[in-house]
Amino acid sequence: MTGYERLIVDISDGVGWLILNRPDAGNAFDALMLDELEAAWAQLDADPDVHVIVNTANGKAFCTGMDVVQVARDKQAMRKHSRRTRDAELKISSWHCGVWKPVIAAVNGVCAGGGLHLVADADIVIAAEQASFVDPHVSVGQAVAYEAITLVRKSPMEAITRMTLSGKGERISAQRAYELGIISQVVPADALLAAAGQLAAAIATNSPTAMRATKKALWHSLEVGLSEARAAATAEIWQLRDHPDHAEGVRAWRDKRPAHWQPLNSTEVS
């Protein structure tokens, strides 16, 4: 799809691809890319043909965080996004933008600093063997916030704390990230896109409405206590019983055929 300068957005067979495309700058976030990310997440979330989204990048790096060159040379360009950081209103990741479709992050190379938003806020993360994860904020006198806070809810706290307090002095390799549960699969570099596509294709066969309800329940559980999380999940499950996909899934299983799911927004279950 056209209309983006810093991204490539494509849709194929139920899968939306959101590809960072500033390889000459390590896929760092400049103001234009941040604006485009917000628009691209909204576009893919609203498209009924998209059942699952894969976020990856072109070049050797996945994302190296904020474009420090632009920050140093043109503070005005980043003013809007600086205010969003101050006001806890960032619009970088799927979670920031309220995307309830499944999101896979396919990390092709180094993921640093603010790039960790895209890893922390994805539902599933896979990585190439040469990928690595580093958070240099404290090495340049900045506090670590959003990214690490989410990661410590999904991964062992000690490992994330060590990475963030070590700053640029320590990188977590793809294999170590797998051992820590930060990512779920490590593949050779030349197999990353195929692996992401295969996983996305399998996910895309499921009920879009059921996946949205499941994702909402799981992410909500990170924010509340056990009892409240279970109560909210029960509400999602029960509401889905009135959706056509609930009966269709059983019929398809019985008849040993692919299910014919309703488009995500055709029969709303909120």
C-alpha cells in the first residue's frame, strides 16, 4: 500500500504486514515514522481483511529507538511526541494504539531503547538468530519507563532489571531472550519472514472475534489482580456465546471443514 515514506504496509491472505523501512538509520523513530506508525496501526486494525498483524523491519536492525540525530538537531520536530511521552499518550505500538487483533513481532536484528515498545507490546515475538535486545537509556542519563515496565510483567524481572540498569553495557542475545521467555522462537535469519508468515497464517484461520476477546482478557490480566482478571475473562467468554462464531466453530469441527467466521465488526460483541 502507498502513502507511507518510513513504512511498508501490505495485506495478504488475512495477514497485515507492518514493516519499518528506514534501514539506513537503523529503523530509528523520527517524527514522520512515529506519525506513520499511528496511522498504520489504525489502518490495519480497521481493515476487515486483516486478521493478524506482523511487525518487522528491513535492513540489519529491527529498531534502534528514537532518532537521536533528529532529537539533537530539530527539537521542534519531536515536540508533539515529547508531549505524548510526558502525558503517557504514546502512539508507537499496537497496545498504545488500542489494537486488539493479534500482533506478531518478527525481530530481524538489534532492538534498542524505544524499539522495545514494539517487542513488549506484541502478543507473540519471534527473532532471527542474530537479533539482540539492549536498553541504553540510563547510559545517556534517561530513565527507562514503558518498555521495561511491560516486559517485567511478561518476563522474569531480574533479567529485565539487569538489562535496563546495565544500559549499553549489556545485550540480551536472541537465544538468551528465548530462554527468559521474552521471545518464543529463534530461527535463522533467512527463515524469519517465512516463520512469521507461517505462524500468522495459522492464527488467521481462527475466529477474529474470539481472538479479540481472548487478547483483551489476557492483557487486562496484566493490569489487575487475579480475581478481577478472571471475572473480566468470564465476561468476555460469556458474551462470545451469543456471537455467530460460537455456533459456527462447533459445526465446523463436527463437519471436519474450515469454519466460516464473521468479519470482526459485522456482529459486535463489546
